[in-house]
Amino acid sequence: MSPFGDSPSSVLDCASRGAPIDTPGIRNFGLFGTEPREIAHLFVEMRPLISQCPFQDCLHTHEPRCAVKQALEQGDITQQRYDSYLELLGDAEKGRL
């Protein structure tokens, strides 16, 4: 117990690829200094597709023949994950990361 009366942070061990972190008192984490073009690299399912996009500066939102958008349409990337990507991308574009 900390002197502030709250519990210490802890990482929960999960069988999945993720590891939730219990951080009492912390509302969110930031990706400080992350550029918009770097956001897709944070999504494991997008990484192999990035190099397949015809534009080197593709942000995977509206560009023609975008491999990430094609994977989304084919169901290889879930809408929920893509929406998370768009939210982080929007934050990065507004300088909030």
C-alpha cells in the first residue's frame, strides 16, 4: 500500500497475447512523440501489410489499393481493432500522443 492509500500497480498474467495492467489512479497511458505514420506499426495484425500499400506514406484511411483497408474488408482485421487504430491516429494527428 502506498502512502496515498491506494494499491500498487500490477501486471496480470494472461494466456493470451496481451497483459492487462492494473494501475490504480492512472486514467490512461500516452504514446508520447509518436508520429501518425508510426501508429499502424503498433498493431501486430497491420505490420505485415504496411509494406504492401502502394504509397509509402499511407495512413490506411482513404488511400486506393491500401492493403490494410483490403484486409479490413476481407475480415482479416476486425472493425474494433481498426476503430482503435483510427482513434490513436486521430490523437497523433492532433498532437495528443
